[in-house]
Amino acid sequence: MTRWTIAEARAIHDLPLLELLFRAQTVHRENHPPDAVQLCTLLSVKTGACPEDCAYCPQSGRHDTKVEPERLLPVDEVLAKAKKARSAGATRFCMGAAWRDAREGEQFERVLEMVRGVRGLGMEACVTLGMLTDEQAQRLKEAGLSAYNHNLDTSKEFYGSIITTRTYQERLDTIARVADAGIHVCSGGIIGMGETKGDRLGMLVTLANLDPQPESVPINALVAVEGTPLQDRPPVDPFEMVRMCATARILLPRSMVRLSAGRQEMSREAQTLCFLAGANSIFYGEKLLTTGNPDVEADMALLRELGMRALVPADPQKQKPAEVAPLPPPAE
Ligand code: SAM
Ligand code: DTB
Ligand code: SF4
């Protein structure tokens, strides 16, 4: 396994843009179909009133945002949404809960039921529930969970400026528990929070040096939400997203690089450059967790215009290899 250093990552990140794009696209083609993106749909299954103080997050109970807290949703409501996402062409359904750590008891059983239900629909299931115990990770694995999202978000050095209620090490420990339970790790981060380039690279290098590397790496541009401490951060320059996607692609050649929050503010052309840079997955559906995302119709129109196809992931349980499929037909 290659061990990356910050200096190596920096040399890649800072290449002239066209050279960076060429290299990222070369790595991309060696490891993935060049014209396919995975469509993943998100749902907040438990919203708001989170005890953590993540400065970017509209769901933290410590910030005065317009998010209305909601209890954990009933299973049938979640599965109805998953079915709808599947009909619209999504192959992964990601469920987020605003918890510091996964609950015990009935609520955890309910989450397991959601996971089994989503898997039963033939979709990949991903959840993000905060910190986990070994036993919870094991039970999620047994329920068929495909991936667990737990972002590093930024560098170790900058972490304390963004979150004070937990440590970077706790984040890494949960990631290790998830991997030990045999669940794929989904871990990435956010740019635009006031971090330096070194912080962005520190995060990517930490992710790239995990063994195994994460199966998926979401790259988020901060959505500056009113009422959060980061509400006045200036928008991220789209070229910086392109450079992050390209650097992630080169450092993590086989991971799915997911162009995540912030797409609503990006032009079609900027998103296309991110695809060229190796992003091969998007969140698809009118909402992320609590904030907006491009309309399904606009995303389909863009992907059709680009001549892209849908990436249908492998299903090891059914011994089905990954496939590239046409995009779903336009809605009636
Ligand atoms: N509570 C769980 C946790 O912290 O892992 C799961 C939910 S949390 C909302 C998942 C991720 O969403 C965060 O790690 C962060 O990367 C991303 N996120 C949250 N708010 C965001 C924002 N305003 N802009 C961009 N990304 C955001
Ligand atoms: C990730 O990295 N981004 C997604 C998903 N993982 C869970 C969440 C983005 C949330 C953006 C703010 C919101 O909608 O609340
Ligand atoms: Fe809570 Fe997760 Fe938001 Fe942090 S990012 S406040 S842990 S929901």
C-alpha cells in the first residue's frame, strides 16, 4: 500500500489545472468506467437537536437555525422514500441521524429494520449515526449494511476549531470499528470552513493512508447555513472543488469520490469538471439532509447531456459484479 505524505499530496494538488485533470482522469480510467456515476439518495431519519457543536452543521442543538427537530422516523415512511428513490434511479440509500452516538434499544432496532428494508429493495444501504460500539457495528453488518458514513471533515490540526465536543481520535476509532466489523467505510470532508490548503491535504492524506482505503469519499463544499457559526463564510471557488476531487481521485484510486453538498451552488460546467477530475457519484434527490440539492430533473438533464450512464455497484452477497446501465427514462 502506498503511504502518502502531505508534500506528495501538495505537489499533486498544486499542479497546473489541466495537468492535474489529465492525471486524475488517467487514474480514473484505470480504475473505473469513465462515463458512469452512482446516484445516491439521502434522507434525514432523525433531524436536529444534536448535542454536538459542529460549527458547519444546521442540526446542532447549540446553533439557532431554522431546522425543526424531528424524532426518529417510522420504518415504513423511510422505506417508502427509499422505494421512490429507487424508481428515480438511485442505487444507494443513505440515512442520517443527528446523534452523537447511535442509540441503544428500540431506536437502534428500528435503524436495523431500515437497513434490512433498504437492502431488501436491492439497494445499497448506508447510515450515519455518530459513534458506534463494536457490538453496534457488528449488528449493522449482520443487518446487511453496505457502508457507514463517518467523515473526518478536515485535518487533525483544524478539527478543534470546528468541533469541540469530540476528538479526531474518536472519529478515527469509530472508522476502525466499522472497518473491523467488515462494513465499508464512507469518509470524507468539507471545504470552505476557513481551513488552509494544508488542512484539506491533511484530511485527504489521512483518508488515503487508512488500510483499507475508504470505499467512498464524500467531498462537500460548505453550505453556509444561517444561524451556524460559519454562516458568513464566503462561497467555495469551484476550481477548489475540482482540485479536491482530482487529488482525492489520485490518492484514493479505487474509492468512489462523491461530489456531495454544495452542488446546488455549482454550475453545470463546474460539476462536469469535477466528473472529469474523477468524481463518480452524486447525491441525487431534492434534499440533502436539511438543505437543498439540485432537482432530480436538472440532474438527469445534465447527465443525459453529458452522455453519462448510471453506475450500478457490485453486490457481493448476490455475487453480482458492478455494471454500467443506461440512465432511467425521463419521468412521465
Ligand atoms: N451525526 C453524524 C456525524 O456527524 O457523523 C451524521 C450526520 S452529519 C450531518 C454528516 C456529515 O454531513 C458531516 O460530517 C458533514 O461532513 C456534512 N455536513 C453537515 N452539515 C454540512 C454543511 N452545512 N455543509 C456541508 N457539509 C455538511
Ligand atoms: C456527506 O459527506 N454529506 C452528506 C452525507 N455525507 C451524510 C450530508 C450533507 C449535509 C449537508 C447539510 C444538510 O443538508 O443538512
Ligand atoms: Fe450532530 Fe453530525 Fe451535525 Fe455534528 S455533523 S452537529 S454530530 S448531526
